[in-house]
Amino acid sequence: MELNTIKPGCGARHAKRRVGRGIGSGLGKTAGRGHKGQHSRSGGYKKVGFEGGQMPLQRRLPKRGFVSLTSGDVAEVRLADLARVPTADVDLLTLKQAGLVRADAKAAKIILKGTLGKAVALKGVLASKGARAAIEAAGGSVAD
């Protein structure tokens, strides 16, 4: 097999529909658009969701719930991932430099997942209750 001989499978490509080419084509005269009306004219289409002046469905249904704009600002870091941080003093900047936290995160929180083998000192980083106990058991500290 050579790259210049590869062709699509049989039936994979359809010929483009040629409209307005006489009555023998099946799409002559009105070119499949029917007679008169908005859809038969050029540029004659309404916007998506328009229901002829009736109140559209997306406006009839009630709005429910709430989406927080700050939901993605706090990044979670597993306790086991703290071992990848090269320094003993851990803050938000060192977590970003180690690649554990996204660059646009405004805060980070350590969660209890895995084990910690070294003593670390957290500064300005949140920690769950279980993670705080595990860090202090390993000889580290958590400063708020």
C-alpha cells in the first residue's frame, strides 16, 4: 500500500447535491425549497429558538439553581503529591512551580489522600482536618 493510492471506502463520500439544474435532476425549478414563503427566499431564515412570536421554550421555563463564578478558584492537592515539592516550606507559589496547581488558581487545599513521608510547613495553604493531622504527625506544621 502506498499513500498516493489510498482512497475513501466505497459509499463513504457522496456527490454534492446540485440544485436548480432542470427538471430531470429532481431538484430543478424551486430547487427543493417549495413555493413562496420565508424559506424559499434567499436569506429567509429565522434565528435558532424562534417560535413565530410565541414565547420561546428557553424563556418559558423557570431558571433554577446557582452557578458560582469562583468555584474553580480553589485547587485540591493530594497529601501524597506534597512529596514532589522540592522544598520543606510550601505555599501557593511553590505548588504552582511544582506543577501541582493550575496557574490561575487563587488558593489551594491539601486533602487526605495517600501518605506523607517528610515534614512540610504549609504557609497560606488550606488543609482538611485529616490532612492537617497527618502533616503534624509527620513533623510538619500548618499556618493559616
